[in-house]
Amino acid sequence: MKKLTLGLLGAAAVAATILLVRQQKEVEAAKSPRLVPAGESQPTDLSLERIRELGL
């Protein structure tokens, strides 16, 4: 019974660690600015104002 309890606690600890790491990566990704791909001077998302300025 002791081995089963320790095994379950270990599995729960591993699962919790994985979830925390995934959450931390998501938060870091949301905070980082979107990088502009090489050869482009502006992000790909155009605002409605910018589209109207371009006459599209």
C-alpha cells in the first residue's frame, strides 16, 4: 500500500510540474512582442485605418 501511495504522489507531482511549466511558457509567450519576419518592416496584421490609407 505504501508503494502505491508513493507512486500516485510521484505521478501527481510530475503532472503538476508539467502543467506549471506549460502555463509559465504561455505567459512568457504572451508577454513577448511579436517579432517581424526578416524582410518585412511591419507586422502582418493591418489595422482598418492603415488599409484605408493604402487605398485597398
